[in-house]
Amino acid sequence: MAKKVRIEYDTCTACELCYDRIPEVFKSKDDGIADVVKYDIEEDENTKWMIIPEDLEGDVEEVAEECPSGSIIVEEE
Ligand code: SF4
């Protein structure tokens, strides 16, 4: 089953780790807070998911574990 990822904008500390590591999935907003590069599922203004390309799932899960503020949320689609 595919997995999806989103950023918890309120807790992201703009440490740059995720978008430095995986620019295919993460980007920086103007204020340095992370975001996903594409919105596949928009639940509301603060809950925007990207479906993770299959070949990047492992990398995304790894960076989610390394995020110092636990702001990268990965769930089954
Ligand atoms: S790794 Fe975590 S804290 Fe750092 S920019 Fe990405 S979401 Fe924000």
C-alpha cells in the first residue's frame, strides 16, 4: 500500500534537514518551515499530504525518524 507524508507546520523548527536531504519530496516555505513539494490530498489548511514515490519511501521514513521535532508524519494511504 502506498504511503503519504505531511509536515506538522506548528512544530517544524526549520532545521533544513528534510529538504536538504530529499528535495524530491520536501521544500522550504518562505519562512524556512518545511513543506511537501506537491499536495495530493488536502484535508484542511494545515493537513496537506503528498503520496510518497515508492522508490523514496525508505528515505522519507528515515528522515522522519531523524527530524529533531518529530514534525514529519508518515501514514499508510
Ligand atoms: S527535518 Fe523536521 S524540523 Fe527540520 S525542517 Fe524538516 S520538518 Fe522541520
